[in-house]
Amino acid sequence: MITNIPFGERQSRLSIFEPDEGTLVVIPSLSLPQDELRRITAVRSYEERLLFLLLTLKQPDMEVVYLSSTPVDGAIVDYYLSFLDDPDEGRARLQMISLDDPHTQSLSESLLRRPDVIARIRTALDGTTDAWMVPFVVSEYEERIADLLALPIYGPATSLAHLGSKSGGRMIGEEAGVPVVRGFSGLRSLTEVEHAARAMAPSNKLMVKLNNSYSGLGNAIVIKDDRPLTACHTSFSASDEDWTTFAEKIAERGAVIEEFLDDRPLYSPSALARITPGGSYDVVATHEQVLGGPNGDVYQGCTFPARPEYRAELGECAERIARVLASRGVVGLFGVDFFAVKTDAGYRALLCEINLRIGGTTHPFGAALLATGATYDPDSGTLMCGRQSKYYMATDNCTAPCLRGRTPGEVVELIQDEGLGFDEGTRTGNVLHLLGAIPGFGKLGFTSIGNSTEEAAELHHRTLRTLCQSA
């Protein structure tokens, strides 16, 4: 059994990007280390990143039940339904259910304390025989919810979660025959990290990564010398981290240590792959990650597709990893991050990590795919609308003080008035997300879709200028 509730035979080739019929129960809970999530501006609004799934209502036999901690602004729901031919008809097949709970614990943890909301979901599913849960990540909370609702989960069972840790990812990469960065895994204490660091000689610039962390916030770069690690120059990706707190997390979660790659040029591409409930697997996209933060390792956004110089190699490496994960019983979407290093023979892809969950490139890809009606062409590695390739550039981190206090509806109207919205005729333009973060934080995200890399980039930068000068 892959999850507590098995999928039916009709769902053996299920994909959340191209469902034909049934009911998606979307639980976008960030069931991840809360100390890291608190460092992300407007993190509660990240529950909205899966609202692109409302575009699956384009299929007349699809229904969606979408959970959230607090109510999603009606203008945001209207915005996503505007991508449908008949928004009112689609609205009749959508149920937005809010816990009205702004507290800091995850949505799923809160939901388990709300039998009244569980009852509402059961009522929404009454008479439905083809429903499944789509979580952001699978933890024990999501599995308990699935048991209560008798739903299969489109995601890996928690018994397989270790395969998506930093140590597990290195193990899977080695088993798949995918090159990994030189280093050591399975470290459970600062002492073990110290021993591994000494064994890494002559490398003196090292990366220590917590086994389970989010968006690069569990990383530390160390310039190693003859002193103990705690006395060496260290740059933590999280601004309020130090060796005392980091050592506690190493003991709690485990860690890996790797050689820090100083090669130039050095790129950070990723691949998005899926494994169906029936065990088939494929790579659905490659991206270039846009990274920031003090160490240049915190996810900010992405561009699609990855560079042509190594796009095919990324796909091949990710497919080998997917084959191994499928053999272990993993189901759902997952991301594979790489380094692309220049060599005399071209570029070489090195595995960075595996994320067994919906990641930062999922919602841009899903939004572009569902908005344009394109299909992914594995031969070219691009999205195709007929004979026209589609490209995009996406960000989760457009922040402008002048947007603070404005409503999501006002910003949607601004984008439309400036000719930056999505055009159904050309199937180009912007798809917005994180709109709920606008009033309190002046923050949103968007995916800029064009018919070329240059067109997508020009649209993206024009949109940034418009939003940041909209006072």
C-alpha cells in the first residue's frame, strides 16, 4: 500500500496537471520546520501558491475543495476563475473552506483540532467516489487527515520521507548513478560534522546542510582552518542562526557536509518530476533557479526552461532518480536540484538535493501549463502550444512598499490596465500568485509567460517596474 488509503485503478495514471475528472482536495499546509518558515515574509499567504489548481476546473468533470487557514479574498478567487470560459459554472464546482485560524501552527495541525471543518469536508465530498488529497507536503498530519476523510494522498508516504532528506537524496543519487557533490551524509552531531570536515581536506570551503530544511534556510557555509568549526568564519543562510542553535538542529534532524563549489560559471538548475499512483514516472520540466540571500542559496524564483547546454542531461539524471524513487513506492511531484559545472567537455550536472514535495517551481509550471493549455515536449524540453514554444520567468518575491495597503483586486486591475495580464489569444502574459500578501506586506509573485526567453524576461521586468512604481 503506497499511502494509508490506496488509489483506485482509474487513478493509476493520475496527474494533478491534467486531471480529467474527480475531486481535488487541496491542503496547502506548510507542515515544515516552523522556525524556518517564520523567517519568510508573509509565509501564511504561501498557502495560496496552489490556487493555480483552480484552473483544473476548466475540465467540466473536475471539482475542487480548497482549504486555507484564513479566508482567501474573494477577488483572488475571482481572478483565478477568470481563466475559465464560464467562471460562474466553475464556481459551482469549487468549495473554499477556511479554518478562520490565523495562528502560527500549520494548517493541517489546526485542521486536526477542528472536527467541525472535517465534517464540512466530508459533506463536500458526499457522493464523490473519485476524490484525492493534494498536499503541499506529506507529514503525519496530512496522513491522519487522509485517514479521517478516507482519501488517497497524491504524495509520498511519511515512511519514505527520509528519501527526500539531504542524506537520503545523496543515497538515492548514488543508487541512481547520478554524480553528487563530494561530501558526507548521515551526520547526527556537531562532533561528527567536525570529523567529516577534517576528512574533506584539502577543501577549505564547506557547506553544512540540515537534513530537513526549506528554501535553503538550513544551510551554513564554513571557511575551514585549523580551528574547530565553531571558531571558523561561518555564514548562515538564516540571519538569526548561530552555531549553538545550528548544533541543536544537527542533533535533531541530522545533516550533510559537502564541498562548496566555487566553480565559475556555476548554475543552479532543477528538474520537476512526477510518479503516478501506478508507478510510472516522467520529468515534466527543467528550470533555472533564481537564488538570493546572504549565501546565494535561498530560492527566489525561476526561469523555464533550463539552459540548452545541459537541459537534456538534467532530464536524464532526474529520470534515473525518479526510477529509483518509483521502485521504493514514492508517489507524487518532487523536485531535484542540481549544480551545473563547466568542464572542458561541456557542462556536468551534480546532484544538490531531492525535495519530495511540491516545490517553488511547481506553481509557475502548473500556472503556465493550465493557463496556456500547453503540453510538455520532452524532446525539446519546452512547453508547446501547437507549434509555438512557451517560456516563462517567475518570482515569489516582488516586494514594493507602495503596494502595502492596496487590495488584491486593485493590483489585478492595475496589471490588466497596463496590458500585463494574461492574453487568451496569444497565450502570453502574467499569472499572479501570493496576492493575499499584498495588503499587509506589499508582496506578491507572478509568472511571466512569453513566446521566447527574451519576451518572457522583458515582460517580467516591465511588470516589476510597473508594480514598484505604482504609487
